[in-house]
Amino acid sequence: MSLFKFLEWLQYSSLLTTMRNSTWIFPVIASIHLMGLALIGGSVLLVDLRLLGFGMRNQPLPQLARDAERWLLVSLMILLPTGIFQFMCFAATKYYYMKAFWIKMVALCLALIFTFAVRRRVVMASENRMGPVWNKLVAISSLGLWGTVAIAGRWIGLP
């Protein structure tokens, strides 16, 4: 089964038809998704700004990163299901042709891989071991990837 055929089947399923016909399901899902965005934004910004040398200098970076990572994981547990439900509330085949949707999906995959593979190693290492240039490069890359996810997500919602 092709991806388009799967989306077409999904679009006309009884669950999605019921969700689309409800006046309150989508606004509730979107509101919860926005709360998850605030959590992920805060957790990513807190660590990345610290890597850039802004604020929280009295707290060791590994400890700050561990504390923020808990909130990052909570936000992902909120964002992923609500994002899928938002996707499902509209005509699923519409997303197949949206460039912004595919940009967001690729950027999201890259941001998750980068966050849990590269950035995690940098923030858990001794601050002196990695060096300020490397820390700044990692922070800017992280902010760029997560910013792309956010901007592409906003483009999806534009008419």
C-alpha cells in the first residue's frame, strides 16, 4: 500500500470523520499541543542559551541538561500524539502535497536525532572538555533545527 493510499484510507475512517465533525475536539487538541510547544521550547532554549553563555552559569551544565531533558521528554509525550491527532483531524491527503509538512517532518527527525545523539554528549561532558566554540556551534545548530520545526509547523496552519 502506498503512503497516499494509506492517508486516503485514514482520511475516510469513521474515527476521523467523527473527529472532524466535532466542534470542540480540534481546539482541545490544538490547545494541548500548544502547551507541549511551550514546554519543549523552554527546555530546548534553557540548555541552548546556557551553551551560548547566557544565564544559569552557576549551575553545572550537565545538571541543567538532565533537569531540562525531563521536561523535553514530557513535552514530546504531549506533542507527538497531539500532533498526530491534529494531522488526523484534517484531510490527511492534504498533507501529502504540503511542502511545509514534509519540511517539518524531516526537521523534526533531524532535531530529535541531533538532540539525543550530539547535543546530549556535549552537555553531559565537562564544559572545559568541549570548548566554547563547539558549545556555541551545537547550540546554534539545535536552535536552527528546532526553529525550522516550529516555522514549518506554523506554515502548515496557514491557509
